[in-house]
Amino acid sequence: MITLSRVKEATSEFIKVLRYGKSDVQTIEPVLPSGVDSKPLKDDLSVHSKTNDRSDPICLGYIWKSELTQPGEIRIFARGTDGSEKLFLYLKNDGTCEFGGNADNLIRYKKLDDELQSFKTKINTELGKIATGIAAGGGSYTPILTTINISAAKITEIKCL
């Protein structure tokens, strides 16, 4: 038999649910896909079922209050203890991915660094030409070559295409 219940408490060891009132509290084991570690919040609506061993109920999942995804999409998010969404990863059916929002873009670090280094070389070449021109006119100018280092901006934990 499948039962709907409200989560009363979730810890690293167990999930307690209220089934049919305050006196009907059960401890259930969550069933999650391999590699997923998640705990519900108090008052989330759980779906659970008894196993062949009637003393061993398992939580099959939770019923969420809102859905933002379209067919073929997946959205993973974290919530604060008050239920408010804190961060999400949204894989969309148009081939894009939103990581915490859609107001800005991640960048391709290698391509950006290559372009900046090329721009630096062009500036340094022009500074050399300027110094030569000033010297030809009787003046003196020693160019200070520019450098660019964006390595502190590199996010090594997240990779992209």
C-alpha cells in the first residue's frame, strides 16, 4: 500500500513522517538514485510504501508544490530550512543550462585568455612602434610592456564545452 505523509523530521540517519495524526509517527528509509544525497524539509509531502517486511517502510519520493520544468528537462535545487530556494542547476530541453540564474553567462576561460594574450601582444607591438617614432623625432620613450593574467578568475571545478 502506498501512503502520503508529512515529513516531521529528517536527519542523516532517518526520516520521520506523520501518517494519520500526531500518534502515528513512522521512521522510513529514503530511496534515491545512486549518487544522490538529499533530505526533505519539515512538512514536505512524502510518498512511501511498505516492503515485504511490514516493519520496513521506504520513502519513494516527495510531491513538490511547484513545477518549472518542461518535458525532457531536469532541475536540481537546494532549499534553506525555511523552504526558500537557494541555488539550482537547470538542464533545459533547448540544450542550455542555467546555473543559479540566467542573468549572466559563464565563459570559456581558454578562449578568453587566448584573445587577451593576443590583444596584449598587439598593444606591446604598437608601444614599440610609438617608441621608435618618438626616437626618430628626437625624443625619448621607453615603453612599459603590458601583461595580462586572468588565472585568478579561472573556475577549475566547473568545466564546459
